[in-house]
Amino acid sequence: MIQVRRVGHATLTTPDLERAIEYYNEVIGLNVVARDRKSAILATKVGLEAIALEQSDHADLSRISFQVAPGTDLGDCIKELAKHGVRAERRSGVTPGVAECITFKDPKGTDVDIYAEYAFAADNGKPIGVMPLKLGHVASACLDIKPVMQFYMDVLGFRLSDIRGDFFCFLRCNPDHHTVNFVNGKQPGLAHIAFEVKDWPEIHRACDYLAKNKILLVWGPGRHIIGHNIAAYHRNADGVRVELYTEMDQMKDETLGYFDPRPWHQELPLRPKQHGAETLRNYWGFGSATSYPGYPGFKDGVDQGSR
């Protein structure tokens, strides 16, 4: 089994490359570390590449990258994938931080890059925008989450943190409650991307900064029950739903099998579980079965299924 350690960068297509670069640079606060006429790479101030942009006729997730342990032989990863009937190829010069990777498709057709070695990006020393710590997770809508979920668990080493009904799963590859999540939807594609900020005051600051830039929230701030992260969502000009979050549940010791206890947990110890379809979205009071960004019944802050 391949053992993914963290999410790297997400490659997003955009119909307006200049506008997208401006948003991720000036609003989200990422540094442009490479660009050409049809693409760009952006990293956080702490040196983690987070977003790759590619010119296209529509906005979507085209590729996602993950890092495995440094020193891992990528040839061994190719052999492991072959055992599962997955064909992988080598790529080089992927980004300034990733010199070599292997690439293949997951069951929903998204290109996946796996790399072992990473070179941190330098900070340009110019504070601007939200300035998140990292790209925290990527959520995708699928026609059926089951084969996708099993692939990520059986082949890439992810663990199931929580599942809601039979349509929404949250998978971890490190202490964070989830690094990817998959939800059933009529239209496959990107559900949202999420950036971690350092604490609750940073959510406060970010929301004011978004408002100053005439970008309104579509959900939150609130505290999710699944994952317990404080979250606020907005959409960028491409229509991509972007989450800013902090205080996500942590599985600090897999042998203990429970998430690090926090005073807002509804049960102690808190373990991975099956949630009912009606699980409240927001511990602070707002939410219903469909009022969650990424769920098919949710649209721009309005619960389409609760009226």
C-alpha cells in the first residue's frame, strides 16, 4: 500500500488566468512562485505550494498532488499501483518544489500526482490577504463515493474519519480529520477547496478582509460537527467554493483510535463513526440535512432542502 502523508497542491482550471492569479495572490495571500502564459503556481507564506492554475474554458479541479515519505522509491509506488490495475507514469519538473512525481488517474477520473521529495518555497516578505498556513483539504462530488473511497483507502493508505449516511465521507492521511472528502452528486467535479488559518481571530480578520474586497460569505462562520472545524465559505469569481477553517479535529495517535479531546466534542472519547443523514451541520445552531457546502441541496448559503 502507498502511504500518503499530506496533500500537496491542487491544480485548478480557470477561464480567466489573470483574474484567478489576482484572487489567489491578493485575496488569499499566496505567493506566485512560477508562471507562464497559460499557468501559474502559488505557495503559502510558510513555503507550501497550494494552488496550480491552468487556462481552460471552465473552472474545475483537474489534478491533485500528495506527498509520501521522503526517500520513498517512486518506482515501488508504480509497482504497487500496478497490483491494483492502475497504470502510472513518471513526470519531471512538475513545479518549483516538486522535481519528480508519478501520475495516474483515480476512479473518478482526476489526475493524481505522488511525490516524495519537496523543496520549500521562499517567502517574498510581503504580507497580503488572508495568508493561510496550507491547503488543508479538497472536496469532490462523485456519482458514487464508494469506489473512490475504497481506492483512496486501499491503495493510497487513507483512513476513514467519518461518514454521513451513505453519501458523504471524510478521509485522513495524517492527524488532520480529513484531507479529502467525497460527496455524491448529480454533477461530478470540484465541491470546494479549503485553506487552514492559524486560529479563530484569523477567521475574523479574513471575513472582514473578504467583505472589504466585496466578497460575501455563503456559509458561516460556524463550527461543523463532523471535524469540528470553525469554517467560513465564500465563492471566488470562477464560482469555486473556498473554505477558510481552523481548529479541525486531530487524530494524534492512531493506536489510541480517538480524536484529541476538545471541550466542544459531543462525546468523549470521540472516535470515527457513521453519522445519520440528518446530522446538524453547525454546532452553533444553524444547519440541517442539506445545509452543508458540497451537498447537492446546498446553494450559496441557502438550504434548498429545509423549506
